[in-house]
Amino acid sequence: MMKIELTTIDDTNTAEIKNVLEYLETEKKSAIANGDEDKANNCWLNLASLDLNILFIKAFNNIKLKNYRQAWNELEQCEIKENYIRENSYKDHIAASRLDFIKSKISKWQSLYPYCLFCSPGFKVGYYSCSICGHKIRPRSRCEHKKGKVYNGQLCVHEVHDMEMLEISIVTKPAQKYSVMHDDSTLDFTLLEHLSSFLDNAFEDWNIRWTKMKFPIARFSSVSKEDKCPCKSDKTFEACCMAKNEVEIPHVDFLFSKPLPSDAENIVFPYDNG
């Protein structure tokens, strides 16, 4: 892969990156025309990896801008792209293209979202065909091409034909993460906002540690007895922890590779009045 600067959102729009993408696309087309499959596949790999890095930067930038739903969808696209790239990659390329870093951070960013309900459509599919050769795929009749592998610069996917929607279910672990069933205006994105405020770019290293902390009951005066209990038991506050002296609630520590201002160590408590 060619050495280029690709760290910030501004880097994704430079003439340099556009020239590199155009060059790789031209080289891929030329390799396909000349029957050079190894070169065509390598061009695909570098194009896909650059596209993944650009998309990951855009997702981070949208989190910074508080465009949380857009960032969520982009993180899911990153997840899909990363899987395909890894399937067709090799050790040195994985290191050079930041695949391990991006894979690790995608799941960590997603874990900080408050989304928990999704719609999952059920479909009846007439048949699938191979995107490489057009073969109609049946249980006992498959072509030589493997789904997810690259052939002559083209990713093999199974294309759907004669699809009919049957049902829509509400699930907590969706196949399609973009199908969020929440109104973002009603949700708390404090964790995402707090973390992103300390990061300058998508490739700064950080980690999270999920724990629990106890606080005096007086700290929860803003929680009404009918509200969900802060301990996340799904019971009402009255039926759960309201009569206790202390309430133990989920807590997350953010761990950074760079020094932070001293006030960054302050605990953000979500139930204080005002």
C-alpha cells in the first residue's frame, strides 16, 4: 500500500487521496483486462482498505458532531467491510491497513450506544446467484466461487432473487444493526459525547473498563419512584433500590494512551439535579 496521510476528516478529501484512489481503480481495470488476477486482487485489497479507513474516520467525525445515528450506520458498514478485507488479506497488509485497530474500536464504540431494540425483517428468497459467474446456487449445485472471496478484482457475493417479505420482528441482537427502533432525541448519548471530547482523531488509542460504583441514596433525588431503577434491574426505583442507603450502578472507565487534564478524572454522575 502506498504511504499517505490518512488520519483526520480533512485527510479524506485531499487531492492526494483522490489521486491514489483513481490510480488504484485504473490499475485494477487494466489488470482485469490483461488477465492479471493477482494484481487485480491486490488493487481491490488496497482500494477496500483505504475505503474502510475513510469510512472509519467519517464515523468518528460524526460522533464528534453528535450525528450518532449516521455514525452508527457507518460503524456497521465498517464492520462488514473489515470482515471482507480480512478474508482476502495477509499478515503484513493487516498491520499496515490498521485492520486490527479498527475492528477493536468498532465493537467498543458500538458498546457505548444506548440502542437496544431493532426490527428484523423475515424474507422468503426464491434463489441466490453467484455475482462472479451468475450460477444459480442450490444446496447440491454450487459453483467454484466462495462467498466473501475476491476473484479478478471482484468480491464474490450471493445475489438475492424473487425476495418476498414475510414478517418483521423486534429483536435485541439484529442481523442488520442499522434497523434501530429508537427515537434518538429520547436517548442518552453521554458516554459517546464524553469519550469523543478527549479524542482528537479516530486513531488515538483508548480502551474501556465496565465496572459498578455505589453512591449514597441522596444522590438519586432526581429519580422518581416510577422511573426505571438506576441499577438497571428493569424494576421501578420504588420496587428496587429506593429504600436502600446506597445504589450500585453501572460505571465505565475510559483509559487513554495520552495524558489528560486533571479535571478529566472527575466522575460524571448522570443523576445529579440540574
